[in-house]
Amino acid sequence: MTELEEAYRRAAAFLRENDGFLLLTHVHPDGDALGSVLGMASILQKMGKRVVIAHEEEMPERFAYLPGIDRVVRVSELTGRFAVGISLDCADRRRLGRAAEALMPEARLLNIDHHATNDRFGAENLVDSGASATCQIVCRLAGLLEIPLRGDTAVCLYTGLFTDTGGFRYGNTTADVLRLAAEMIDGGLDPYPIALQAVETVTEKQLRLLSAALAGLRTAAEGRAAYITVTRNLLEETGTTVEDTQELVNYARNLAGVEVGLMFREEGENEVKVSLRSKHRVDVSGIAAQFGGGGHPRAAGCTVEGPLRQVIDRVMGVVAARIGRG
Ligand SMILES: [Mn+2]
């Protein structure tokens, strides 16, 4: 048995042997974060286990269709503390935000994730960086636990497979991902409403934000890098939130001739959130790590201290050097 197979086996045993789970995922949750946390909750319920899901934020409107999302509790409303936890799609403990406070200090935590930069902060760690989505790892666990990928479980897990592969378009779209998707559709899942709600639908405010952000698009490194800037002012003017900015970075990446696309988003007076995407060869998780962040080779992020203009100059300097090195 390989080390990874052993990690799967141990994680399955952890799920079988424990009860009264607290399920957690990262702040600013995306489709894979919510799909994996709700898919796991659905699997555990089918096993007859008690589950609570906690988060520090309100749930994004885009994912309101996910079965069980109305059961996610604001961590501020929780009274008790939990002795058993599961973290999903989260590369380090800090990214769990304040929801981690609902765990007892001595709680046993199972860390399930697909980020290669995961620092293995759990008591048990199932980190499969070969997986395209955390939902793919949860699908495999469901197989080991003999829980079928049907109904609510499938809607949640399909969402993560679909969104983390950019709708089955990115370089991480593997035969295994497509087989799992096909298996769920064979089992009765309707993929079109999920695509419509998780990805296709945009609000008018989001389009106004996109329009303004695109007007400020800049290229660098002789057209091999491009970036979009989102100031706090812009969010205020368009009545949008951080959640509405998640897709913007792809417009910078998708520009013809660009290898690295970025978004710089002003978080505070002296703090800038940087999202990085690459097309073919630049490992942006390495660049993000240089600034205290992390992620995947083609999609990563970090938060950098300093005024917006200064952060752009510093990060673009590193990006240009990485592109130049070939
Ligand atoms: Mn993910």
C-alpha cells in the first residue's frame, strides 16, 4: 500500500470510528470548499453520524442551491466546542478563520485537501495533491465507505469537480474527474442547473464591476503578464463584495499572449490580496509562497502588506523575473 492509499484508509477509519463532527472549510468559500464540506456532511449523515458545519461568514448567494447549505451555522452562534473536526479544501489552519475557534484545543482534526502547499496541520492528514478538487478526494472516500454518489451527495460533489476544473476546461480536467461526473449523471444528476447557478449566472452589479475592472487592465513583461486592480472604492461604487471579484483574475489570464494573470484587491489601508493564475509553465504557487501565500501551480494567492501601488510593483517585479527565466 502506498503512503497515499494508507492516508485514504486512515481517513475512512477516522470517519467510521468517530461521531459528533464539526465540519469546516476556508474563508471566502468557493464551489469546491462548499461542495466538499456539504458532500462530506451528506455522506456522514448517510452513515448515521451527527454533523455540524460552521463558518465565520454568510454563505454566498451563488451556492444557495447546494443541499444542506441552510444548515451551515455562523460560528458566532455556536455555544459548545467540538472534540472531533474535519477541515476540507483548506491548506493551513489560518485559512479556517474564526470558525476554528469552535474546536476544543485538544480536538482531533482530520485535514482533507488537494493543495500541494498544505502544511498538514491535522492530527490525521489526507492531502492528495494529485486530485483536481477536494470533492474528488471526498468521492473516493465515499467509495471506500460504500456510500453511493447519488442525490444530494452528488449535487454537492459534482459542484466542486465542476468549479475547480473551470467547468471541465482547466489543465486539471482528468479522465477520473470526467468518469466521476459521468457516474453521477448516470445516477440521475442533472448537470445543467448546476452549471447555470454555480458559474453562468452573473448579477448586474457583477457586470458593472467587471466592466470597470477591465477598463483598468494593464499588461506587463512585454505582454506576457496582465493584471486587474480592484480598489475598495470600486467595490463601494458598484455595490459589490469580495465574493463578486473571484472570477476577475481569469480575464487577465485569458488574454492572448499572457502567461501569468493577476488580480490585486485592496483589503485594507495597508493590505492587498493578490490572486495569480498561469497558463502553461510558470508555477504561481511558488511566487505566492514567496509572499507568504500558497495554492496550486496554475492558481494561487497571497496577502501582501503595503499600499496598493507598492504591492503591485513588488509582485510584478517577481512575476516579470519568473517569466523572463523561462
Ligand atoms: Mn479546491
